[in-house]
Amino acid sequence: MNQKVKNLKIDLLSNNWYTLNNIHFDYQLKNGEWVSLSRESYDRGNGATILLYNTKKKTIILIQQFRMPSFVNGNDNGMMIETCAGVLDGDDPITCIVKETEEETGYRIKKVEKVFESYMSPGAVTEIIHFFIAEYDDDMKLSEGGGLASENEDIDVLEIDFNKAIQMVKSGEIKDAKTIMLLQYAQINKLIS
């Protein structure tokens, strides 16, 4: 427990899609002074994401789907190119990402490697994302993917040349942080050369 935090009080603001809380607390500054602060915190649960890559074809699998927050922030059509991802929903990270991969991309993977985990926006969101990589080949494709109709998912599956994906980051076609992080991981570690 952090000894610099006391008098924690949490007020629920919304529990509609996920949970939005207003958190009031006292915090001790470096000079010893205590200040009263208030911060909103969005809790959507923890998640997992994966970069599927094929060393022979030098390709990766990404998805594209509509994201309302990007739309209202000026992304003309709201479509985002991303790595496959999902909320843990009570599963461990590996179970989650194997399930999400099949639902969203149509590929059934068995061997995944966790490469790191990260808070994506720790100033406002509680979520930790677990980052994975896995090799894929055409024999693993069981369906067209596209997500679950019951969750109103409308996902396009994209097989993209790895070097083109790197260029798409530079051009701004790929703006999703988790995707950029995994592409940079693959580039630094020479997964596809």
C-alpha cells in the first residue's frame, strides 16, 4: 500500500458499458505537504492483444473495425487498423487471446508467446494489456473470422506485408498504440527478416 495515499473515497459515475469512478484522495507531495485530489478512472478490465506473423510470406494479420472514440476525435470514418485484442472477461490472458484470435481472425493458434504487458493510458484507465506474438500459417485458418455477431462485431481481417505495415505506421494509416508497439517489437527483434 502506498503510504502517500490516504482517505480514499470512490464515487460511481457510470456503470453503463464499463465503470467510470470519481476517486477522491489525499496525496503527500515530496515536500511532505498533503493535498486533496480528485481523479476520474475508467475501469474496462484488463485485456490481451496479439501480433500474428508469417516468416515465410513476411506477412502479418491485422483487423479493421469501427471505433467510435476515434470517429468523434476526427478520424473521418472511424475505422481503425489494429492487432487482434479482447478483454479478459475472467479468462487468463492466454485463454483470452487464443479465443479472440479465432473469433476475430478465423485462425486457430496453439502456441503463443507473451512478450510484455503495459498500461496504455495510466492517467485515466485502469487496464493492463498483455501483449503476445504467434506464428501463423494458412493451415490454421478455420473461418473468415470477423468477430461475434452476438457482440455486434463487424471486423475485416487483413493480411499485410510486414514492411508495408511499418510504412502504414509512418504514414498514419495505423494509429493504434498496441499495434504500433507490437510492430516495433517485431521489427526490433527481427521476427520477420
